[in-house]
Amino acid sequence: MNATTRKQAPASQPASYEQAAAELEQLVQQLESGQMSLDDTLKAYARGSQLLRYCREQLQSVEQQVQILDGSELKPYADERSADD
């Protein structure tokens, strides 16, 4: 097993939305640095796509749960503290 193969191991599902978002942010920073090889850039882009899809799915799931809890109608969030000022 070489170093490249070991780098691919963390490509599993993230444990949480927050973990996925943090990993995605780290990948973006690495990509923006311009210091990655073409092969590593392609792998990072593929992983970023997986993480983005995971995050979107999690957000859609939460949105559906909110709709169920709020009578099937998603209402805009209003920060009550701002309204009181």
C-alpha cells in the first residue's frame, strides 16, 4: 500500500454535517493553494463533490423535518431578537 492509497481511506461518509463542512473547507483551501499535483487535485475535487452532495442531502432532510413539524409549510426564519430591537 503506497501513500496515495492511504490518503484515499478517509473517503467514507462523514460522521456529521459539521465534519463534512470542515473537511470541504480544508479541501477548498488546499485546492486554492495551487500546491497539489494534478492527480491529487482531481481526487480532492471528487471528494469535495461527495462532501457537497452529503451536505445538501443533510440540509434537505432537515428542511423536510421542519416542514413536517411546521404543518407542511416551510416558513421563513425570523430572528425574534432582531424584531424586538
